Amino acid sequence: MPRRTPTSNPYAISYVDGTLTTYRVCLLYDPAKPATGATVPLKLHLSNMAGTNLSASAIVLTALQVEQAGAVMVPATGTFAFSTKLTKGGGYQYNLSTEGLTTGRKLAYTLKLRVSTDVPGVYQYAPFILR
């Protein structure tokens, strides 16, 4: 069997100019104090691998869904609000409705979100604990 290379059929390769930025999503809360209530404010900032805050009002974060152990629990809609007051360099807040999520026990969830500067198909994840 012939060995396939990126330039042989059926591959179609195209190059796109640009810079790939890899973000770390850093939650701004104490996980020992799980969030409670009908609406939970999730606060975070984006940083690079060195920990430098890259959050900016020009970068839009869009909530997509809440997952638990890889399973979709509820859809999430809307964008995060940017604020310079959340952390040094700014940060984002999303008010997540807990409707459809189990409360009353400490449960780990993950919010799947899209960062406007990421390439299509790339998503970020923000884990949180809900009580």
C-alpha cells in the first residue's frame, strides 16, 4: 500500500496567513466556594501560557453550552460582558442561568465558549462547580 503524504490525493491543503494564539481560560473564583442561585456569574480572563492577561474589549466571548463529564446538559446563549474592573487588565463575566442544571450538591460543570479571535472550530472551556 502506498504511503500517503499531505500533498497526495485525497488531501487538499491550503495555507492561511495569520498568527495562532493559544489562550488559557482562567476563572476568577474560589473553587472551594461553589456558586449558588438561579443565575451564576462566571468571571474569567484570557491569558497566554506565561499567564499574561490578554483580555480585551475587542475580543468577544460567546457562551455555547454547559457540559458535565462530556455530555451536553443545557445550551448557553449570549456573550460575556467585558469589564476593566474584574481583574488587572480586564476580564469577562457571563451570567449563567442554572435552569436545567442539578443544584443542591457540589457538581462539576464546564462551560463551552467561543473566542472571537480563535479559528473556526476551536473552542475554549471554563470548568466551574455549582452548589
